[in-house]
Amino acid sequence: MAFVTANWNPLGESFYRKIELYEMGWNLKDGLRDCLVAAAPYGGPIALLKAHNRRSPSARPQLEIFSSSGLPLASFPWKSGMVKQLGWTVSDDLLCVQEDGTVLVYDLLGGFKRHFSMGNEVSQSQVLETKIFHSPYGTGVAILTGALRFTLATNIDDIKLRRLPEVPGLQGAPSCWAVLTQDRQSKVLVASGPHLFILDNTACTPVTPPGLSPQASSIVHMCVSFSYKYLALLTDSGHVWMGTSNLKEKLSEVDTKIKGSPKQMAWCRRPKSQQPSAVVMWDGLLLVVGECKETIQYHLEDDSILVPELDGVRIISGTHHELLQEVPGACEEIFKIASMAPGALLLEAHKEYEKESQKADEYLREIKEQSLLSEAVRQCVEAAGHEHEPETQKTLLRAASFGKCFLSNFPPEQFVSMCKDLRVLNAVRDYTVGIPLSHTQFKQMTLQVLIDRLVYRKLYLLAIEVCRYLKTPEYQGVSRVLKHWACYKVQQKEESDEVIAKAVSVKLADAAGISYSEIATKAYESGRTELAIKLLEFEPRSGEQVPLLLKMKKSPLALSKAIESGDTDLVYTVVMYLKNELNRGDFFMMLRNQPVALSLYKQFCKHQEQETLKDLFNQDDDHEELGNFYVKASYKEQRLEARIAHLQSAVDEYYKAKNEFSAKTTEDEMRLLRFQRKLEEEKDEQLVGFSLQDTMTTLLSVGLHKHAEQLYKDFRMPDKRFWWLKLKALAEKEDWEELEKFSKSKKSPIGYLPFVEVCIKHHNKCEARKYVAKVSPEQKVKAHLAVGDVEGAAEAAIERRNESEISTVLSRCSATTDHLLVERLNRAKATVPKK
Amino acid sequence: MAHTEWKDAPGLPDFSLLKRLARDQLIFLLEQLPGKKDLFIDADLMSPLDRIANVTILKQHEVDKLYKVELKPIVSSSDQLCFLIRPRIQTVKWISDVTTDEWNFYILPLDDDILSLELPEFFRDNFLEGDQRWVTTAGSALRLLQSVYGSFSKVYGIGRCAKMVYESWRELMEDGEQRTRQPEFAKVFLVDRDVDFVTPLCSQVVYEGLVDDLFRIKCGSVEFGPDVTSSDKSIKVMLNSQDKVFSEIRNEHFSNVFGFLSQKAKNLQTAYDKRRGMDIQQMKAFVADELKGLKQEHRLLSLHIGASESMMKKKTKQDFQELLKTEHSLLEGFEIRECITYIEEHINRQVSMIDSLRLLCLLSITENGLLSKDYRSLKAQYLQSYGIEHLLTFANLRQLGLLEEQQAGETLTVMESKVGKLVNDKTVGKLTDAFSSLAKKSNFRALSKRLALVPKSGEEYDLRVPRDMAYVFSGAYIPLSCKLIEQVLERDGWTGMEEVTRMLNGQEFAVTGGSSSSEARSKTDAQRIVLVMFLGGCTFSEISALRFLGKERGCRFIVVTTAITNSSRLLEALLDNSA
């Protein structure tokens, strides 16, 4: 199979190959000369813009977009400002960076999407150079301004502009610079003459590449690898330095012996590269520089551009589209001349078998003797993945399948999935589709993204076929494609609403997880409100319908749908919208019909608009709530008069609500407040705001018994409460004399056990004993025990013939207690009649 | 009672995964803001955050200083401020004008079998204010559990909120892709807190619950003060199954705990005593293998002994015994007059603002509302004791059906019987539903009878050998919530419980979900794991009761709750005495 290696060139121990992907379908008069060109990675589209003609600024250049195979996708005259740079985002959108820092975004079919600015500073000092880069956070834009400062946005979908620190001593534009992604941050590497600096958010740090040859006096070009891990520098002495991008390690340095400034330089690596290289392009010359001393040279006929990929570099010229890459290991093993690798032998064996030659058996035997047959199959399958020509793929897969026949237990998954992947890849690589994706790139990019890309190109049928063929779950596959199709469909002006709605519902009927609201939004955006409403009816999730309904001014419907969805944020959104749209009366009316929304709005008012809350209650004639409202308002007031005024309003409302209890209580409170105020003025005691009980406690504790007495009467305080209070207060002051008087003032409503207990609590056993006799029979045992009189307790318990009381007394008897007493108790216990 | 003895109990899924998920997402969000930044955190997110990502992790991701959100002007030297907050109107208004991202922190695993949403305000917002903001959060939590641990074969629930959470969850499921996984739970039970207010209002007497009542367990850890540690400083302790001493006593009635601990102390002494007579080699092995474990156990043991001492001091006192007696009488519906007198005295003596309120609520619920005369006089006395602001507290309690006048209920019953004569039975049922939901009648007495919640008095109940879930309340009451769960699981649905659900205002549901193949796997461990979600909080007593039930039935319960609650937290959420 000599022809496979025809385009191989050795570089060190490895080989490089250049494969033709397409003969370009475009017809460019001057090739790529004087054009701004941007080609998206992963076999994405190519954008071309003829350079502005400075002499006739009125002439409008044409902006053209092509597929990778050169088929036109869009073309329109450029009417905006001077474009400095074109670039593609990760989702196949075209970015056009203008001189004034405005960035215009187009989809790949030339539809204008939006624009954004890179900030005032940029627009004032103008864009000098721009780089568009991709990181895990999305697509970013880096700009070098006329003021020689860098401004950076890491993700254009969530723009946070960052102005990087100044580079010291920078006089003119730096000789070259690049964007790095390190430590989850985007940084800029700048070369100014022989010096290198790293700029991050906070600092500008000078760096030195380890082992850079001393002949160099300046760095003229640099490039970072696809993964941001490696860096290549080209010096004015013609040396290419290669190393890690953190500048900690040098891989090699090679003298190209060419001193001119190159047009472009790119890394050419693949995963598990043996001999990674930097590809440098001058006018008419392409040089591949690896770690070894040799280089490969290609002659270029035409102006070209380099497009770095994950596993190689694409070279696009005015007529051709080629892929330059290091030959993958499996392919090298199999196709290298005179290779004895198991894969190579298996391929030979299969060839002989097709010729019906018995040599097939000899080859097979040779592999099997080394027990390498499964390895051979694996090699063939893997190599097939790396081959671009379907014929070569087939040959290799057939050989693999042949080898598999002689293996038991060989897992088939790898073979099967490779066959499927290749079928999909060949379909998208087709000239008419023009996505020259390699197997490695496909695996990195994932099927999801590939489907997206097909959808962006409106290749709905192909996308659906791919999903079905690979059995993608419907939700991620077919449904998603159908949704995009429908969004496109509703924008077609020539068909009637009915026809489109029908077509959409028929096609999407069985698909799972379709968001009709998105489709309806699209319809509304293209001015078809009626169609939008029709489509919304298909939407099963009510919450999804809300934003669009609001946009279409269907607010009552939006409110009920929002409530149905149970999403509070959504309800708030609608409520706030309505509040601004409607007059107050209508707004309240609408809320009244929607209790959920009403209670949410009340919550909001409680925190934000107390007065509105009052209006709401007023409208509903909810006097009870109004009363509560005023009570609450009263204790936010510092001044007593204001407080009382609020309480008076509360009283009125409570009466209206026929809540006499609350009204009376509130009136009492007003009385209490006035009383407290008066006493405060007279006696200088802090009282206002205390509860009745606390007021009383305070009065008693400072000996204002008369006033306390007055309160007790005025507020119809229950006797028990008063007795408890006074008891406690007197005991606390240890005013035993007064306590005794109090106990004799009339019959205690709380009994006399509390008197005993309160004395004990204040360690006055002597006083306590005074009250034991007055304690009611039921509590006598407790009282005796409280003062530590076991005998007394025993007497009382025995007298009452109460078993549990006797037991309690017994449990309090200790070894020192009189034996006779214990015996008496036990006897009494035994004679107590059982209940 | 140790877990290890549960030979046939199924193993539990590994919930630490949830912590890891939340942590990874937080780190991802922090990384979106490269460079140094100050982090402002909602006060109530501080403890949960600490469980998920400690300060070291935050520092690793360039968090410079940590602040508590205080709704005051910010003093910070950092260029970047990052806020970690719950979506609340005031907080958001205070911050304003920032870019936002959502941290999908839904569930904090507090223990092997307790998952918490850490949303104490769920209760007030949802049940009192009618703000359903957190319903989706609860639905998302279920969805998260499902996506990580597999689908459920059956979902039961009762309560309005439970229904809404279920709906929200179902919608989220339809939204996302369906993944079929070996399920790790068989069944899910959703229950609203307002289905059972009685249980959280009772004094807790199981060790863990009592620790919560007395010392307040916060986010799975408790701070024991000097009276427990018998030193001059407080000690923070994590309370979960990692603590070997605690895991053996947490579910025990507190009267057994002290005996258990002293036995444990003796065993520990014996283990230490082994040292005597050891040669050097043995001693070396002892120090290397056992000593650390023993020391650890020693430390924990002394803490728990301290705690239970402090408990005994407080709880064996006369007044606590009387309090318990009153509660039990209320549950039994026995000597109600005496109870009212007791409550009156409680209020008059200003014993405890919350406890008085608690007793009032318990009285109202168990008696289906208070007689007008009692209602007014008790309320007036309470206001005299604690201030008129509590008018609003009472309004809240009435709205929730926690404390009511009987009058409304009576007129309704009269109306019901009148209507009943005019229309057929089925309509009466419906009307009664409508009326009772209006009046929020608790029907506790009837429910208690039908479900046998209160064992016959007079029977001896040996708390060391519990015979049913009533042991968590000294044998006086089986938690209604847990009884419902038991019954529904036993019947595999609500059939035969129509009368009960009617009295609970209906809103019950049972849905068979997932694939039919799960039926075939009914013998697997997963089928014996039941997820119970409490909307509005659950108490440690309920968790203990469910653990007991699981042990009896050879299954395991996993409790998902919006927050751990108890009587104080429940009532404090309803207070309205301050501005």
C-alpha cells in the first residue's frame, strides 16, 4: 500500500503527513491576498473580508462566509466601521472587531445578532490589535489599544471587561503577544524587544524562557498551543524556542536559518505526540520545526492561512484546503514500509485472504504465535479512525473484522462505535456539508456540539438522521433539532399562521421535551403575535408561557399561568409588571382575584411599602388586619403621643371589626401607657412600654404599694395574679414583716404553700414555719417536707391515709430518722385501703 | 439500641455525596471570580456553609475575609465582593446591582438519616404568610435526591403544601431528562407540619429531643455551657452517629440515660484497668490501638454525663413533673379544668412566655378550641403578663388554627347537621370538608380515638422496653405524624383511612411512580428505605419514633425536613411582639 505513505515526510523518529481535504469550491479572484480571514477551529466556517481601501473609503467591501469546502453560506456588503479583526466563537458566531472597539456579532448565515462595546477606554484610544481566543469559560476578546494597554473580556456572553496593568517601558506596539489561559485566568504574554512579560489581573511580571539562545535580540513571533500548555517563540536570529507556556521547561530550540519575519506561526501537535512541532509560514514557504534538528519544508504557491487544530494544522489557500499533522501512531505502525507490527501483518493477511491465497494463514499464524491478534485488531480499528479516505477506512475495518473472527471474547464495542462514528464523520466531511472533522476532534467536541453545528447550518434533516443513527436520547437529539427547525419555520413569511402552526404541531407532536414557548417567542419576534398565541397553547409548562405572555401584553393570563407554575419569582415578576402597567384600583382588583399573588404582594409590602399594605386592607374592608397594622405601627413609634394615636386608630378599627376584646385590650393599653407616663414623671422610674405585670413588679419592688394597688383595681387584675406578684416582690425584698401582714390581710386565693416555698427559696426556714399551719390539708405534707420537718409530714400523711404521700415521706427518711417513725409509716401504708 | 444490632436493616445511601456536590458547585462559583474577594454570608447560612466548605477551603479559593450580612453599610478593602444569601427581599435590596448566580445548595445532610433544607422560615412563610416561595426549593431538593440516588416507586403525601411540592417536583422531572437508575429509596412520604401540630408542641423527653429543647442543637452541633462541661468554658460538640456514646442514647427516654451512662463509665474503667499487669509489648499495643479510642470515648462520655446531670437537675424537679402531667392530661382529655387552672397560674407567675403559649395551644388543639369564656380570660391574662403586642401573636395563632375560640366551630357543626338533613351523604362530606377547612378544626380527640394515639391510662409502661412509638412521650402519646406514616405504609395507600383524612382536611395523595420493574425488585434493600419529608420542620422526637418504627418493621426511614424544629422554635416563628 505504497500510496498511503506517499505524502509522508520524516521528522526525527516520526512522520508528518499533509492530506488534501478539499479543493475549494469558491472562486476568488485574488486568492486570500489582502483579505481579513478567519476560519473557525473544528472544521468550522471561513469568513473573508477584503481589506478596506483607504483611498476610497466609500467603497463597501463584501463580507463573505464559506463552509470549509468553500461553498458560500452568506455574503453581504460591509456597511459598518473599519474592521480590525474577524473571529469565530465556540458556537459558530462571527465576531467583527471594529477600530472603535465595537464588536458586531453575526450568525454563520450572515444574520446580525447583536453588538457590544469593549469599553470607553478602547473606543477613545482605538484598537491597535485584537486576538480572539477560546477558553473553558467561552470565547474571549483581547484588545491592544492605541494607548498600548490591554483590555480583556474572557467570555463575550457574560462580559466583564478587565483592563490589564501597564507594561513598563513599552514605547511602540509590542513585537508580538498572545493570550494564555492559566490557573483559571486569562493572561497576556507580551514581547517587547528581548523582554517578555506576563500580564494578569493585578500585575505585570517579567519572565525569561529557560535556555533561550543568547543571539536573539528580540522575539518576533509567538504562538500558544491549542491546549494553552505549550509556547513557541521565534527570535530575530531565526531560532524557534519551544517549551511549556508556564516558562518552566524548555523542550527544544532549533535554528531555522531564516531571518525574515513570518506571516504566521502555529503549533502542530496531537494527543500523545511523539514529535510535536511548530509550523512557521513565510511568503511561499512553510517550515515544520520539531524537537529534532531536521525540519520539513513545503513550498506554498499561494497566500495561505494556518488554522491550528487539536491534532494538527489546517492550511487554507485560495484553491486548496489541506491538513498537516503528525502521522498517528497506529497508522504509522500499519503503513510504515516493511512494518512487522501486528496491525500491518493483519492487513497483509486480509489482503491475501481476499486473493484467496494461503499466505493469509501464514500471516495470521505469525500474529497468533505472538498472541498479538487482539492488538492487531485494535490497531486496525484505531488507524481506520485516523484515515480520511473512506476506501482506506474500509480496508482497515475489513481487516479488523477479519481478525476478529479468530478471536473469541473480543469485545465488539470499539469496532462498532468506530464504524458508526466514521459513517457520521464521512457524512459531515462531504463536500456539500464541508465540516472536515477528524475523529480525535469529533470525540473532543462531542456529538451534542456537532448536532448544534449542523443545526446552525440549517441541515436539519442530516442532524436528525445522525441523531437517529447514533440513537441519541430524544431529549438531547431529535427534539432539540426539531425545536430549531420550528423556530426557523415560524419565521417563514410566505406561509399562513394556520399552516405553520399545524406543521409545527404535527412534526413535534411525539417529540419529548419540546419548549413551545421558545418557538412562540421566535414567532412573536418576527411579528406574528397570533401565531405565537396559537403555539403557546401547546406549551405544557405554564411557567414557560409567562414571559412571552407579558411581552404580548396578555397580563391577566400571564398572572394565572405564573401562579399555576408555582414559581414565586415568576409571580413577583408579573405582579411588579402589573403594578407599573395598571392604575392602582385595577391592580388591586386583579390581585383580589388571585389570592396567591395577593399574599405574595402583601409580603413584599410588609418589607417595602407599609402604606400600600394599609391601602390593601382598606380596599378589602379588613378592619381586623387594619387594627393589627396600627398596633404594629404603634410600637415602632418612640413618642408616646404618636403611639397612643396609632392605638386609638387600632381601637376604632377593632370596633368596626366587631372585635370587642381586642378593642378593649387596646384601650387598656392606652390607659396603661398614660399611667406609666405619669408615674415616670412623678417617680422617675423607667416604666413606659412594660406589660401590666412588669409594671406591677417594678412598682412593688420599689415599694409603691399604693400605686400597685390602684393598678390592680383599675385593670381588674385577677386576685391570684396580684397575690403571686406581691408575694414574690416582698420575699425578694426580704420584708418578712410586711409579708406576714399581707398573709393575714385576707384569705389567700393561692393558698399558703407558696408562702412556705417562697420563704424557703430565700433561705428563711423560720419564717416558712409560720405558714405551715395555714396550708390546706392536701398540701400539708409538701409544706412540712419543704421546711424539712419529716415528723410533721409523717403525721399529716398518716392522718390523710394517702399512700402516695406516705411513700413520698418514706423516700425522704434517711438512716438517721427515728426507726419508730419509719415503722409507723410502713404500718400506715399497709393499712391504707387499696383503691 | 445501637444501630449495629439492626441485623436485617438495609444500609443507607451515602449522603456525603450531597455535601460534595454543594461544595464543588460553590467552588465553581468562587472560581468564576478570579482574584481576592471578600465573602458576605447570610447569618443563617453560616453554620451550613461551615459543614460544607470550611474556612481553609474558602481561603484556597481566594476568599480573603468573611463577613456576616448585617444590612449595614459595607466596610471592605477588597475590590471584589461576593454575597452568599437566601433570596429575601430586604437582603437583596440591601445589596442591589450585582450579577447573580445560583448556588444549588438544597440539602445539608445532618446525619446518616437526617437531611435538612436548613430553611427555618419555611414554616412561617408557607403556613402563615401564604408565601409559597420555598415550594420549588423543596421540589428541587427532591429532584436532586432523585437524580443522585435514583427514582422512587411510590409517593404518598398529605397536606396542601405537600401536594404543591409534589407537583413542583413532578414538573421539574418532566423538564429534565429521565435517567433510569437502580432506586435507592422505595417510597416517599410528604407531610405538612400543620397536619400535626400536637407533636411538636409536646415537651420532648427522648435524650436527643431534650438536648434540643434545653441546649438548642444548631445545624447538628450543640454548645454545652459551663454547667455541663464543669469547667469555665463552653464546648461545641457535633451530635451524630459518629459519636458512639451519643448514638446509643439519642433515642432513649431520658430516665434510662443516666443508668446507661454509668454502666458505660464502668466498662470504660475496666478497659483502662487492663493496663495493669501488662508487659511492655502489650502496653505498646494498648497505647497504639486502644488508648486513643478510649480517650475519645472518655471525653464524650463525660460530656454526656454532664448534660444528663444538668437535665436531671432541671427535669426531675417538681414543676417539670407537673408540666408533663398537665400535658398528658390534655392529650388524654382528662381533668381539663385542673389543666386550665394550672395554665392560668403558669401565666400569672410569668414562668415562661413560650411555655405558657405552648400549653394554651395544646389545650386549644386537643379540645378543638377553647370555650369563649376561657379563651378571653386566658388571653387577657397572657397580655397582662407579656404585653399587648401579643395581640398580633394571637392573631397569628388563630390564623394557623393553633389557638381558637370554640364558638365558630360549634355554629358550623350546627350548620352541618342542618344541611345534612337536606342533601345526601356524599355532599355532606364535601361540605364538612369545606367548613372544617374554614375553621381549621383540629379534631384531635376523634383522631386520637380512631388511630389509638393515646394508650389507655393506668397501664404500666416500661420505658426501658418500649412497645410502641408512644415511648418518645413517656408512653402517653404516639406522634400523630408518625402514626399516619405507619398506617399508610401498612396499607400501601390511604384506603380505609377516609375518615381520618377527612378530619385532617383531606389533601392526601398516593402516586405510583417510576417503572413497573421496580415492583420486581421489591426484595432489594432499597425497597425498605422510606424517605419522609416534613414540610415546616420536624422534631427529634419524631425522628426517634420513626427510628423505632423502622426497627420494628425492618426498614429504615430517612427524614428530609425543611428544618429541625421544637416547640420553642415553632412558636417563636409565630411571635409578633417586636417590630
